[in-house]
Amino acid sequence: MTVLRTHRFNDIWQEMNRWQQHMGDLFGERDYSKNACGVFPPINTYDNGESYIVLAEIPGISLDDLDITATATQLTLKGERSPNNDIADRSYHRAERDHGSFNRTIDLGQPIDPDKIDARFENGVLEIVLPRAAHALPRQITVKN
Amino acid sequence: MTRRKEKTELVPKEKQPISSQAGEPTRPGVFYSPAVDIFQTEEDLVIVADMPGVAPGDLNVDLEDSVLTVTGKVDEPDSDWKLRYREYGIGGYTRRFTLSDKIDQSGIEAKLVNGVLTVRLPKADALKPRKVLVKAA
């Protein structure tokens, strides 16, 4: 079956945005922050050759309220950021910090070794090191004469 | 103000870098404005700010001419790490608060736990409820 992608040319600005995104992709300047819209916690993903590293900004969460699970290709962060209700009688002037539950699954693309995952939480940033599965690591191939 | 119901889904706001229109930048690098809660109790005014990535040693809370400035530095990740996917920017945090003279400026306390800064500003004695003593004639 043929899949047809049609773009109706009904809004010039929409069309311009689409082109801008295409150009951004070509030059590696894509605005990734659009990915994060409405997803908590925001994550950054790194690769150091041996492992994937996932950083997530979760300030003020207690470790009892955080649940991390992983399979060979997926990482799931589940938890809840609860409001500080230690002082009952308070009147708010400003409330910008959000509270609530989150559940987020990240597709890693390449297989990892779920038994060797290392996670630490420091200064409100969660760092998860996910070593790539041994069979998925790039290896040198010698060509025989 | 009523707080949102508990157990709701967390829908965050993106970190907004501070534009140069908000005043000329005096430090190099990107700075974000941290999300804050400000509330009052009987004794204090409390400012709570989300500053993930700031170590207690990299935090500055300055008070000058009734302006409280909160600044935090965030270290860049390891340079060997190749960025694959990005949803948030890494940079410092800064935000200013103008205090009224109803605050006892000498009694301000700040603590930073798990990336959340709490600044406690005690109300000046003149504003606290007090008992009036009646002297005998």
C-alpha cells in the first residue's frame, strides 16, 4: 500500500513553519524544546559510547515517591511531586510550582543492559546511566587476508 | 487562593530563558527564571523556588537595598557526553524580589534541598500580633 503524505496549503504561516523545521533538521538546529511541551519531567539524553545517560529535572521530589523501571529498550519514570503541606495556615501570593503525578516512558532505541543501570539523585536532577547491551556495542572487525 | 487538587497530572511549564530585555545581562551564559511559590504564614513570608542542578555551594542569596536576589550556578554535564536529545536547557537561575519594610531583614534564612530553595523572611515585630500590657496606675 502506498502511503501518501498530503499537506494542504491552507495557511501560509503553517507552511513556512514546516519549511523552517525541515531546514532546522538539515542543519541540526531543531528546536527540541517543542518535544517537551506538556511532559514531565523534562529529560536530556546523552551518549558516552558505552552508555546512555538520561538526566531529568525533578526538583523537590522525595526518593520514596519515585519509581524507575527499565526493560532492554525502555525506561519508565513514575512518581509524584507532592505539595509541602507542613504548614497548614498559609495564604499564597504566587504559585508557579506544579504538583502532581507523572508517568513517562522513554524509548532508548538501542538495547541496554537493565541489570547494570545506575541511578543517582543530586540537587534535584536525576541521573540514570544505562550501559548499552554488550551485543549492541560497536566492535572492531579485522579483515583477514 | 485555592490550590489545585492533589493527585492531578503534572503538566509542567517550560523553563524560560531570561531575555536581555529584562535588563542587561551582567554574567556570561544562559540564565533561567526559576518557578516560585510565595506564601505567608503568621510569622513569615516564604519564597520557594525550583532550581534543579544547583549545589548548595553554588547558590547566592543577596540582600541589598531591600532587593533580594537569588542566583544559582549549574555545571554543564561531562564534556565526553554527546547530546542525543534535549528537552531542557542547562544554565543558571536568577530572580529578584523587592521586599517591603515589613520584613525583618536581619532574620532572613535560606536553605536548598534537592534543588528547591526555601527563603524564610520573618515579618517585622511591628506586624506580629502582640499582647498589650496594661500598667497599673
